[in-house]
Amino acid sequence: MSTFTERDQIVAELRQAEKLLLTTHENPDGDALGSLLGMHQILTQLGKDSLMFMAAAEFPLPYEYRHMDLDGVIHEPPADLAERTVVFLDCGNIDRMPVDFLQDASLHVLNIDHHHDNTRFGTVNLVCGNKSCTAEMVFDLAKELGAEITKDIAESLYVGLVTDTGKFMFDNTTPEAHHMAADLIDAGVSPAEIHRRLYEGLPFARVQLLARALARVQRFDDGAVTLTNLTRDDFTEANALETDSEGIVDHLRSVENTAVAVLIRDLLAADRAGWRKVSLRATDGRVDVSRIARELGGGGHRQAAGFSTQLPLDELAERVRSEVSAQLNDRA
């Protein structure tokens, strides 16, 4: 007897739904945006009435994602919200989309995500922790739904794939991820062009901000923790946006003997004075940084996670060091 799986149910719901509202997590990264836009393009091709929602505060997007065609995104709940199937993409828990109307318990929610610690908050949940990115899940669903992978869809999904695998360098880079990349290239993606859009031609303010971060790097515990921080003054003096700090933590990750790289930066919004955003990157399997992030109200992946906090800088650094040390000692 065949078993009706969660994947079967998600596919059936996507086939049956005529009106959908798609969303993702706050401060969206490449996988969030690529999955959101890719799913919207797929559903539109299939004749669905699909809308994308992101809060107005998320714009302007980080420089590297501004080439993506998100002009149709709405910033307010649609009048016919009650008639729409709501699809969350790449969102590990409902609190990562802090918008009141999307947390209404009466909504019919499809939760599609690859975070291993997803809280399964949806009416129907498809959580695949073994997938390289949510874009890979969207790619698989597109094939099951009979959609044609056009060049536009392929480019959206490739952004999710290449960013969440760290340009195919992270441990989540599976054979299936490379097979998907080959299929997307066959569909018209130019890897060189996507690389230029994502990683080249960036604002000079990013270099100035990076210089400040590198000048303040500290190493702790025989180099196991490599940490730096950015203040509000750093952003002001560099004429930089918050999004210009993207990628800085990856420079720390490459330093010899580092188990965990940490970037602590002040949040700039007037209503977030005193708050700091912490980005964590693990270099291998010795430390699961998503555990550290969850302890402090955030989440993410085993090798890439983050959280926001009001802890003072010194206390925050000590807390992260303690959590890293505990995990390393467990492995010893």
C-alpha cells in the first residue's frame, strides 16, 4: 500500500490552490529571495494567482540582490487573504517573519524549508534538512508540478543554490546540488554572469566597512573563535548600509585554526538602539552554530546561523566563547 507523504500533500495543495500568497523570512538572503521568486514564477506559469509579500522595511535589498525582479512584491496584506493559501519558503520558524497578519492561526500555511531545526509551524510542513537549500526543494517541486524550467526560473533558483552552498564550498554541497546546477545551466543560467551580479561590482562602502572590521579582529581560545564587531559609528563613517556588512564574517571563517567566526554588529534602526546582530559561521562539523543561535533566540544551519540580542558586547563575546568551548569539549 502506498503512503501519502508530506511531499505528496504539498504537491497536491499547490496543484489545487488557485490563489496563493508567498513569503519568506525577514532580512532575506539569496536562498530566501531565490526560492520566493522562483516559486512565484513557477506558479504564475501554471496559471495560478500568486502574490509575493515582503515588508517594506526590507527594501532596498542588499546590493547583490537588486538585479532580481521583485517589483511585484506587495507590502500589505491582500484584501482576499482569507481565500489564499499562504506559502512560507526558507523560514525556520514563524518568529522569523514578525508580521502580525502572517501569524494568524486561521491561515492555511504550507511550510517549505530545508533548515534542520524548523519548528514545523505550518498547516502542512515539508522540511528536508538534507537538501542544500530551499531552492533545491522548489526545483524538485517544479518538476513534480510539470513546470518548465525557463531561464528566468533557473536564474532565480541558481541564486539560492550558489549562495546557500557558499559557491559550492560548504558541507551541504551534495551531488544533487551539482546535478541541479547542471540542469539550471542547461536551462540558460550563466554562472559567470550570476557570479558578477552577486559578488562583483559592490559599493566601495563595503570595502571601507570590511577594513574597519578586520582592524578589530580578536582571536580567543587558541584561535578557536575569531571575532570582530562593527559599531554604529563604523557604518556612519563608511557611509554604509546595514546590508554592506554581508560577507564580512566569511573572511574571518578562513583564518587558520578557526572553529567559529563571529561578527557582532550594531543594529541601526532607531527602534533597535542597543540591539546587536550576531552572525556565526562554523568551519567544520565540530560546532553546530545553530544550537548557539537557538539558545539566544535565533536559528539557522549547523554551519551558518545568527541571532539578535541586547547583551553588552563583552558579555556577548564571552557567552559565544563559552558555548563554542562546550561543544568542542564534547567532541574531545
